[in-house]
Amino acid sequence: MNWTTDGPLEIGVVLARVEEVLATHQLCILGTHEEQGPRMTPCFFAPMSGPRLVFVSSTSARHITNIEADSRSSALIVDSPGSGERRLVSLQMTGTVHGATGTERLKAAAIYAKHQAARLPGAAKAADLGSKRVFILQPHSIELLDTDLHRQTIRLQMSPR
């Protein structure tokens, strides 16, 4: 994937920080679209290369129904500062979500199981995820705010091939 940025930092530096944020978090707010308007759902995720996100949910989950009707989605991760800290970190990935099948599903489920093993013991084995749906968020834009890295939001856009 080729990314462009409007920020002063090199893309490699920004992507490395994005990957670090994703690797150290397990929960995001997933934004989907439904008839009544936007829907925000807390969801466990795992990072994949690209960067992309993998979600595993029951087939009846409302956000899954929304994604199947309209694949446009966003994921938001916020790392609130601890006591006495002034650093603010926020990461938003916006793009489309697709259901993983076949080999892609197996690989994504294994990545999810490994990332979530400590927090979700039921996800410790990819095989235990057999009755769940596996979805991947492919971002076309990323917004990173990390006040230790740069004072303003840095935007990354996927460049056309």
C-alpha cells in the first residue's frame, strides 16, 4: 500500500507509530452506518499488516448487519493520558470492511486469536472462532494525533495505484 501525507513527518515514522498504537490496544469504537444514522460500537480488534484491522463478531451483531448493508466504516482508538500526563493519542482509520473467507479468514482469525488471547480466553484458539464472522477493515485514510510526535493531527491517504 502506498500512503501520502499532509504532515511534516516522513510516512515511515507515522506508519511506525500507527502500528505501535494498534499493537498496544485491543478495543476500538467501530463506526458503521444504519438507517437511523451513524452507529458506534465498542469492538475488540487485532492489527494486521497494511495497516488493517480484523474484527470477529457473532453473525447477529448489529454492526455486522450494518457492514453488510454499507461497508463504509471507521475505527477510533483513544489513549487517554494518565495522571499527570499531557500526551494525547488518537487514531482513526476510515475505509471499507469486507468479510474474510477461505485462507484470508483463517489467517485473520489466527491473528485475532493471538492478539486477544490474554483478554479473551475464548479467543485463544482460532478454531474456537468457527461460528463467528471475521471482517477486515481496509483503511483508505488514517488520522493520527500524538502530541509527543507532532502538535497537530497527521493525515495519511492511500494513494491511487
